[in-house]
Amino acid sequence: MKMKNKQIKLKEYSYLFIGDKDEGKHKAVSEQTFDELEAFVLRNSDTVQFLKIGQNKRHKFIQAQNYVGVIQTKDGTTIEILPKISNLKSDKDESGKTIKSKDDKSKEILIRMLKTLKKSPFKHFNMAHLKSTKMPLLEIFITMFLDELNKLIQRGIKSDYITKEENLQYLKGKLKINDQIKRNYIHKERFFVEYQEFLSDRVENRLIKTTLLYLYKKSRSNRNQQRIREFLFIFDEISECKDVKVGFSKVRLDRQMKDYEQVLLWCRTFLLENSFSPYKGNDVAFALLFDMNLLFESYVYDYLRRKGEFESITAQDKTHHLAYHEGKGRFKLKPDIVINDGAIIADTKWKILSEDKTHQGVSQDDMYQLYAYGTKYQKCKDLYLIYPLDKVATDEGRHYHYFDGKTCTANQGLSLQVLFFDVAQDFKVYDFELPSDYDKNK
């Protein structure tokens, strides 16, 4: 079955099925696309669940989980998985025409969250330069890379002394005696030599050219393809990198090459496409996926780091272990956010609470986990579970106490509060205040 639409938008927890007509938020794909995705899921199911295979009364399906990003199958279908943000509304003009859809806004939020990731190429991207979020996510990523490359080219492509070995008719550089004997035993008029030339054909530029060639095949945008052709003309005398892993191991980002840092981060993202969420196999042509749990954690931490007035704040603190054996720590504790040396501890959870679930969906495992943090960090008095804002967020009854007033321990009074972070706002929060002037010695 041949599908007319090769660009598919999917939200978290919506699914794909074999068919020729979409069913609301659930999308129809060809049998070939479905089979490739199913093979991708099965190959990685023992390590990570990017997608989930299921069956209902109507059909077999592949459901998106909490991983967002882009998957491109070998038949050319591009599947864009966007975060599910329940409180989004489309923007409309006075006539009621949609100016910006909920999908477009969801894509903007995803890019804002990506910008907070450490050691990622998204960090320095200027959102104002993005002309339209109506572009497919992959084309947005390609545009980001090309914009960074354009800045690099304006500053100038770097050259280096490149070692070359050739069999010449004249002596140049250093004569390689052993190779001369082997290769020129008969041809005495030739010289097998090693010499250096100051060329732009260095490993960093080879990786950039390799990325351009790779993206030219992936892009479906005429504009991006045109820009890639223009850049390839500039890199015409530079060779392609045959082994990208070896190439990246030879990269030197010293002071002279500092301008290359962002561009090479993009090259690594595309050429080693599983660097954010590693996956196995080549069942799909391309996949760049991000764990929403990690993105949400990064986003909240970045907000608190920039807006909070704390004495200290760290992410993924590794100070304590849950248990010890023969004097060595076991089962390392890694709370998402530790403030003021452990006086305040917060953990982020990318999931929607529901009034239909026990304790509105706050899990017992999460409560145990926060309790472990609170007891190991001796200064801790306040614990926070932070969820994305949803329609049930205004309800009361989200403040828990671990002690009933009768138990006497060092941590008597330890409490946990559920807070909600509004990712739909540009670093604004709803019902989200951590004490900035917290007395860490209380």
C-alpha cells in the first residue's frame, strides 16, 4: 500500500497502524513502514522502549512512548514524535483562522527544552532565527546545523599541515627507504616520499563534508538542499571521512579550533545519530530520539538555576549511596536537583497525574525514592515532586508528611510537596515556588 503523505506527526502515546486513513490522533502508515518500525522496536526492546507494540480489536499498532524526536524509515517516511502537552491551545487571528497550531507550539516547546541540554548543539541556537515551526522537525535540525556552519565559514575554514605519502618523479620531503626499495626497485627514477602540506583537508573539515553529504540525502526541503549544495562547493577540495568514529577520535578542539565546537557537535548528532538515546541495528534509515524524562529534568533545573536565588544548586548529585558494603557505597542515589547542600531536594517526573488514579497517580515507588533522599541528606526538610502542569493541577491535597508527629527521628517534620511546572510558558511557572532564602542550617 503506497502512502501519499510521507510526513507523519505523532504525539506521545498515540499510535501507528497499517492503513490508508488516519483515525483521529492515531496515524495510518504503509505495511513496509510498519514492518521496519516493528523490527526497530523488537531489536531494542531488551534495553529501551522507544515505541511499544500492541493489539486492539481493530488492528495491531505501534504506540509512541515518552521518547520524542524523528524517525525516518527506509521507504522515505518521516515520523515526527512530539511531546503531549495537555494545556496547549492553538493561536488564532480575529477571523478565527489558525495562525499557530498546537503541534507548532508543541514543537517550539520541545526546541526550548532541547536548548537546556548540556553538551548539545541546540544550546546556542537563537529561536528568533527559526522562520517557521511548521517545518518538519528534521528540517529544523538541519537548518540549525547549516546556520552554525554558515557562521563558521564566515569566520574562515581552518587548514593544517597534512602528512602525505606519494610516489613522485622528484624528491620532496623525506625519502621512505623501505617503501622506496619495495616499490621502486625497477623504477629508479621515482621517489617514494613523505611530506607535509598546509591544506584544509583536515579531519574536522572531512567530518563536516561527510555530514553535508549525509543530510543532502535525508532532507526533503528544497531550501536546505540548495544551501547544502552551496556549502559542498566550498568544501569541494576536502575529502569525505571514511570512518566517522575514527574521525571524531582525531578531532582536536584547541584554542585555534574553538570556532568548530558547535558545528562538530551537530556533526556528531547526525553522523552518530544514536548519541542521545542509543539504539541497536539499522532497521530504520535515521532516528534521533530524546527521553522526555531527561528533557523535563533539564528544563526545570535550568529554570531554577537561572531564576532561583539559592546558595547552591546541582543536578544529578552523587554524594550519597543507599547502602554500604565493606566500607564501599552501593546503590548510588542520584536526586535530580539538590539545593543548598541538600536542604531542598526535588525530583522531576514527566507524567500526567489523574484524579481517576490512586493518590492522583503519585506512585508509591516515587514516595519511597524521595524518602530515601530525605533521610540520607541530613539537612533535608523539604522534598518536592515536580510534574508538568495539567488540568488537575489546581486541586488540593498535594502536601504529604512522612511523619505523624509521634515518631521521633532526626528527620522529624520531613515533608513532600507536589508542584506543577508549566512547560507551555517560556520559563514561567504555575503554582511553582521553591523558597529562595532557605536557611540551610535550620
